[in-house]
Amino acid sequence: MIKSMTGFGRCELSEDGKKISVEMKSVNHRYCEIGLRMSKKLNYFETSIRNIIKKYANRGKIDVFITYEDEKEDVSGIRYNRELAGAYIGYIREMAQEFGLNGDCPAATIARMPDVFVCDDSLADEEKLADLVERAVNGACEKFVETRIAEGEHLKKDIFEKLDGLLEGVSFIEQRSPQIIEEYRNKLLTKIREVIGDASIDQNTLATELVIFADRICTDEETVRLRAHINNMKETLNQAQNIGRKLDFIAQEMNREANTILSKANDLEVSNTAINLKTEIEKIREQIQNIE
């Protein structure tokens, strides 16, 4: 199966008052570019999160949004160190008695002492949280891949239909080429008779002219190679994954052969068919840009 580089996935898990929500989306990109937006408290897990995502995606610009909520954690996250505050008060009173100073010690003064109030940003039960984050990211990635595969199947079907159309165009050019030579021979004979009348026509000269003309418009090599590229692309589309770059290279080769056919075209029908081939190949290349 093939995967598109366009996808979306979401997963939300809640456990022991902790809730992790992961949402990810992607668009096509030449490489794998992961943008993470998440709570600062989860920065410690950034490397592991990126490694998980890379297991599911090889190409694409992927934006990941992760939110973290802890229902058990107080709103401010401030911790009061009662023992340290008591020690400060004790030493202040001792110092006041020793030097005969005023022993009053306002609470605001104690609050300004180092480490009496601290903002606790530490993550309790780090291993449990790490497991919750991992499961949430994996869950979002699985749904993300599902949408990529579904979109990839649509792309595959569309490209196959276009490839079948290309094969019809190639077959038409192959069938039309002998007719062009025969038509050119008849035109040439008509013009010669108009010039020389009933005089005999040199068959060797006529044959030479026809050979030169046939060689000039011959597209046998190009149609054979183009057909081979089309079949190669079909086989590649049936491969498992990571085929986007290969498909793009094949499409470039297909376009090169179509260009050559068009440059050799000396017939309106062949010329129009070659233009249609180029148009369809360009559409295929645009579709391929979305394949991983």
C-alpha cells in the first residue's frame, strides 16, 4: 500500500488525573520535518516523541500539538516550605535577642527569604507520565497513518487510471506511424506526377526519400521506452512504501520521452496525442508530489 503525505490523527488519554491530548497533521514535503508544540512540562520527552513519529512517517511536514493537564496539581504550582520558614524565624529571633533588636518578623519578610515559596515544576511519577505520553503519541500516529493510507489509495487509483490513458495514447501513436508514411508516399507521388506528368518515376529515389522521412519521424524507441516507464510506474505503485522519490524520477523520464515524440511529430493527430501525453504526465507528477 502507498501512503499520502497528507494526513491527520488525534488521540486523547486520561489516567490518574493526568490528561494528554495529541493532535497531528501533515502536508507534502521533500524531507521529514516535525514541528512540535507542547507544554513546557513535556519538553523532557521531546526526543522520544520525535523518535516515535519517525517510525510512522518518512516524509512530510508534520505539525504536532500536545497538551497536558493535571487535575490533581494545584493551580499555582507553588509549594510552601514550612520547615525552612520556621528555621528562618528561629534564627531571626535568636539574632534579635543576641543583639537587642526588635524581634518582630512580618510574614511578608519571611516569604521573601530564599526557597520559602517555590514554584514546583517537577513531574510526579515521571515514568507513568512518560508511558501515558508514549501511548497517546502512538495512538495519534496510528490514526494519522490510517488517513495517509486512505488518501494514498485514492491517489493510486487516480494515477492508475491516468497511466491506462497514457498507454492508449502510446498505442495510437504506434498504430498511426505506418499510416503517416503511407500518406506521405501518396502525397509525394501526387506531387511528382503533377511535375513530370506521365514520365516514369524513379522508384529508388522515391524509396530513399521515404526512408529519410520515416527515419526523421520514427518514434519507435520513444514509445517503447515510454511504455516501459508506464509499466514500471504501475509496478512501483504496488510496492509497500517510500516510493515517492522513485515515482517522481520515473515521471521525469516519461516526460522526456513525450517531449521527444512531440518534437518528431509531423502529423496533427500524433502532435495532439503527444500534447495530451505531456498534459497527463504533468498531472501524474502533481499527484506524485503527495506520495510518501
